[in-house]
Amino acid sequence: MKTIAGAAALCAFAVAGAHAETSVKVLRPESNSPELQQFWQDVIAEYEAAHPDVDVEIEYFASEAYKTKLPTMLQSDARPDLIYSWAGLTLVDQVKAGLVQDISASLDQEYLDSFAPGALAAFSDGEAVYGLPMTARLVVFFANEQLTDKAGIDLSAIRTWDDFLGAVATLKEAGITPLVSGGKDKWPLHFYYSYLVLREGGAEAIRAAMEGDDEGFESAPFVAAGQKMADLAALEPFQPGVLSASAEQGNTMFGEGKGAFLLMGDWAYTQTIGVDEGELLEGSLKILPFPAIEGGAGDPAGTLGGINGYAVTTGAPPEALDFLKFLVNAEHQREGARRGLFVPVIQGTGDAIQVPFTQEINAMIEASPAHQIFLDQYLGASVGGTVNDISAELVSGDVTPEDAAARIQEAWEFR
């Protein structure tokens, strides 16, 4: 019987039973969470026990390698059957290229109705369904209260962007690094730009830019977001060498107490920060929503994150979809929630969450009027890559807010 391979098997298929007639190949980014790997191991073992003629094989790649290698693998003879997807226009592009199949005919209405509407919509286009959502993800500010207390900062008083900039200045005066991030990978910095756009113009501004309204991505919310990010960078709030640090290194630095704030997805809680269950409310780790912008058109309760799941590739065997439906059923959604691994997307399963951290993440998502998918995925690979690039360049000072917005618009026009 198969077990999930550990870190030593990175980038290699973990092959199980020798006599299985069908293999289902799953491709996903690597997870450093032993708890998540155990969850997968348990689900696969359960499935293979009931289907001895099926082998479920998983290939892991580090996050950046996954994004760069996936297009080539989808075009090759070694095409995986199930691929991890952040949805958005990246998935749409894969559908248009004929690399992902419509699975709607194999899904009954009762099952489709069990998903939160917004979650299923991320993997659908009208009546067509190209994959199944599995988890909701949220980007938040992680805060080390021991460091903020040392600087005399009241976290509960940080409500607006100006409040946050004031906290950054106070931390600097106290000799404490305010922010840590993995700027080498760029996408951690795009969280700042994306949230600032959301606060300046709301999700409506992003939709309007995509539809070509007003000045597209050169409209006021995008330029203002770039200016605010440049103003933040001018305070030199990040650790030295921020643009040379990977996402994992940035997360690890925060876990080691080398910075007061980290803007990152909730997955960092178990995967790289390495905190114990319950410490969110009992220890020094706190989380904060991204602050509001006074005068901004965006709802301050709006959230940025992901609806992540798996798409079924063209030519995949029927067993691939069968396993995917087994993986994303109510029982496993509740179990993942109970273990604190993710916020589930099947309705009625969130009440299984027991970990205080995940409970708070779930509450923020439920209170959000709109949950915006990461812009580097939502806008498609080429435009999303440009958003990541300009986010890093706004931190380095190599681009103006106006030029940053113009580059996104140009990328959108030539996508």
C-alpha cells in the first residue's frame, strides 16, 4: 500500500503497489507540512485499499519550480492527470489550450451544490467545470506581539494604512526590523500591491481594468497602490537583502523572531513558521487583516487569497476524476478542517475546525464581501508575472507607480 514520500522524494514519483492496472499521477507544489503530507498519505491509503487496481502517484516540485515546469509537462508525454491549480486566468489559458478537460458531465448536481458558490465558480465557466476546489486560502499579516509590545505598539489600534506606517516607523526607532519577506520570489511582495489595489478600488476596480473601462490598469487605484507601496519602501522596512531572500527564507526569519510583521498566506502557519496548535491565541503570534485606506473605495473587510484545488488534464483516465471526488468529499473536507490544515470549501464542513488559528482565518473569509484570488494567478501567467515584477521593483525603487501601472496594462493588452 502506498504512502506519501517525504522530502527525500522531492521531484520524484512515489510509486505504490506493483500490480495496479491504472496509475493516477498527481502534480502539486511541495509542502513542508508533515501534517499535510500525513493527510494525503491517509487519503491515498484509504482510496487504494478500496481500489487495489489503482495506483496514486504524487510528484512534488518547489512552488516556483512547479510554476515554471508545469507548462512543459502539460505538453509532454509525461502529462500528469491531476494538477494543483490556483484557478484564475491561468486555468482559463490551460482550458483554451486544450490541456484541461470539462468534467461537468461526471458530477451530479447534489455534489456540485455542496460547494460554496464562490469556490466552485473559480473552477467553472458557465456550465463547464474544469476541476474541483479543495481549500480556501487567505493572506494576512502575521505579527510577533513580543516584538510589537517591546516597541510599545498596540496591535488592536492598527486599523488604517497610516496606522500601519506609524507602527513601521516606531519599530524602526526601537531597532526592530518591521517587515520580513521573500522578495527574490517576488510573489510575496505582490501581496502588498494587490491588497493596496483592493483597498483603493475594491474588486470592482480589478474587473473594470480587465474589461478595459476607464484607463484599464493605469486607472487611479493602481497608480495609488503603487505610490503607497513606494512610500512604504522608502521607509526601508524590510530586512537587509529582502530581494535576495526566498519566500521560505522570509517565513523562516519571521518564525525565528527576526521581524515584527510578515504578510503571507495562511499556509505559512504550519508549513514554515512552525508554531504549535493554539499558540495563535496563547503565545506571541497574532494575525491582523490588511489595514483599511482612508478614503479608499474598497471594503476594508475584503480579502485576498486563493481558491485552490485540482484540475483534470485532457486524456486523464476516469480513475483520476474518481480519486479527485474521493479526495474532495465532505468527510475529507471535515477531516482537513479538524486537523487545522485548511479552510474547507464544501458547505457545512467549517464547523469541524478546532485549531484557533484556522478558526480565525475562516471567520475572516466568511466576513469578507469579496474574496479576491491572487492577482498573479487571477490575471493569467504573463500579466501575473508582470504584477510580481513591478511589485519587487517598487520595493527596489526601480520603477515609478505610473510606469508600474502602464506595464501591467501593456502586459494585459499583449497577453
